[in-house]
Amino acid sequence: MSTQAAHPPLDLLTGTAADLGEVMQTMDAAFEPRFGEAWTRSQCAGILVLPGVWLVLARIDGEPAGFALARSVMDEAELLLLAVPPAQRRAGVGRALLAAIGEEACARGAERLHLEMRDGNPALFLYRQSGFDEVGRRPRYYRGRDGRAHDAITLARMLTSERLIPDIVTL
Ligand SMILES: CC(C)(COP(=O)(O)OP(=O)(O)OC[C@H]1O[C@@H](n2cnc3c(N)ncnc32)[C@H](O)[C@@H]1OP(=O)(O)O)[C@@H](O)C(=O)NCCC(=O)NCCS
């Protein structure tokens, strides 16, 4: 996949294991260590080689602007990670990555996309706006560096074949 927009210049590209350096750079910038949500490089490398897993990279003017990691099994897809560096936020990159994951999941035969997030993460606003509803909760699932535990919320949305990618990205 390679998409390009005239304004703003946001590219969405399919990533590979060769892009792990970029992924970890964004991971370190995006996730606050105190919540324990970020993955290690070896966790990312381990999952990338599994069947049904794919990575989408976002770049603005050729510079890393975020990534999303997902997997699909049969008619179900899961968003594993979504991250945008602080300097690139609130410009629609997260929404575009989420939409790209939804479209690819659809193309792979998934009918539902689900994800798990820390209770209290403002990412909830983005997910709700994108049609996700809460379907479950795991108490005290995340434990941050400060030892505090946070519930995990499971969110899900049905997928349709409609165009999901917003207008800022031109196919
Ligand atoms: C969550 C995250 C990916 C959002 O990326 P983003 O590029 O800033 O998101 P977008 O610009 O596409 O946001 C789209 C809409 O979602 C909502 N939204 C996104 N972040 C929000 C926030 N922090 N607070 C309130 N609403 C927010 C807004 O409605 C926003 O539209 P607006 O800017 O026009 O108001 C980014 O904040 C991030 O990387 N966070 C740290 C990592 C993380 O927690 N990932 C999710 C793990 S489940």
C-alpha cells in the first residue's frame, strides 16, 4: 500500500521488519512509560513474522508520523498498536491510520475490528468517533512503572466495505 495526499502530504505505507527502527522511535515518543502500554522491539519483531499480521507506517514529508500494527484471523481483526508522535498529533494521522487498518482488515475478510486500550487513555475519543463501542473490560490489566494498575477496555466495531479513509489521504 502506498497512498499520497497533496495537502497535507501524508503517506501511508506498508511496513516490514526493516522498519522496526522507525516503529520503535515512534513507540518511545508516543507512549508514556508510566502506563506500561508500549511494546519492546523484540515483541514487535516476534509478532511481525506471524501470519495475518501487518504494519502501516505514516509519513509526513518523508518523516515518521506514526504507525499501526494489526492482525486478522478469519473474520476478526485486532488493532494491536496505534501511535503518533506528540509533534504530529491532532492533524488526522491517527484517524487515517485507523481507517487504513479498517480497510485492509475488510480486504482480508474481517467483519469486525477490535482493540484493547488502557482505561483513561484519551485515544478513546478517537475510537468512539470512529464507531467503536466498549464490549469488555479486564480489571487491572496494565501496570505502569509507578506500580499503578489500570483496567483494559475492549472496543469493537463492525467493518463495512464502504470507503473509510478520510479525504486528507488520496488513493
Ligand atoms: C491516540 C493517538 C494515536 C491519536 O493520534 P492523532 O493523530 O493525534 O489522532 P487524530 O488527529 O487523527 O484525532 C482524530 C480525532 O480524535 C479525537 N482525539 C484524538 N486525540 C485526542 C485527545 N488526546 N483528546 C481528545 N480527543 C482526541 C479528536 O476528536 C480528533 O479530532 P480533532 O483533532 O479534529 O478534534 C495519539 O494520541 C497517540 O499516539 N497516543 C499515544 C499512544 C496511544 O495511546 N495509542 C493508542 C493505544 S490504544
